[in-house]
Amino acid sequence: MMQWTRGSFMLEALIAILIVALGVLSTVGLYARSVQHADDAKFRGEAALLASSLIGQMWLSDAHPEALSVNFDSGSAGPGYAEFAAMVAQRLPNSVAPTVTVSAGPNVSSSRVDILIQWKHPGDNLDPTLRKFAANATIGTNKP
């Protein structure tokens, strides 16, 4: 009976070490996941800032529908779009060329603008999906 008592203390100590090790491993995994989520939020915020900046540039430039289409539409690849695409490539990792579509607005003196920014998180080598941010705005005047 005495031998069982001495061996049980060693077994209890090993089980306690195993439980503490699992707790530490879980904490490290939780920390790594939280860092990944913080990075994802940072990139999503950067995409929102870039889209808002482009919409602001469109408001400050010639807001005539034809001028917006020539300067900012991704199909025409004008100077405004080229500058925007370069900023997206510089600030977002593994980004693809953004899509900017300028189409007819609710009246003849306005345009509807749709912006799609896509990127891949640098730490997601196993996940091939692209992160996406989409924004839209109506630019022009309220005159019919």
C-alpha cells in the first residue's frame, strides 16, 4: 500500500504539468489569433481609407460624369486610377488591381461610383481567399 501512495504523487505532478502546459499552449494560440485579427482589421481600415480618399479626389476633381469616367474608371486606366492603383499596391500586401466602375447616376449630372479593393493577408499562405472591401458613392450635383 505504501508504494501506491508514493507513485500516485508522481502521477499527480505529471498530470498537473500536463494541464499547465495545455493552458500555456492555448494562451499562445489565442495570442497568435488575436494578432492576426488585429492585422486584418488594420488592412481593412487601410482599404476603407484608400476608397474614401479616392471618393474625395473625385469630388474635388471635375465631377462631370464623362470626366470621372476618363480619369478614374479602371477600364480607361486614367491618371486618377493609375495613382489610386499604385497607392493600393503600396499599402496593401498581395493586392490585386482595384476595380473602379463609374456608371450613370440618378440624374444626368451625377455618377455612381463602385470601388472594389482586394488583397491577401500576408500570413495566410494556406488560405487562398482574398479579403475584400467594397464602397460606392454618388458624385455630382442634385440638379436634374
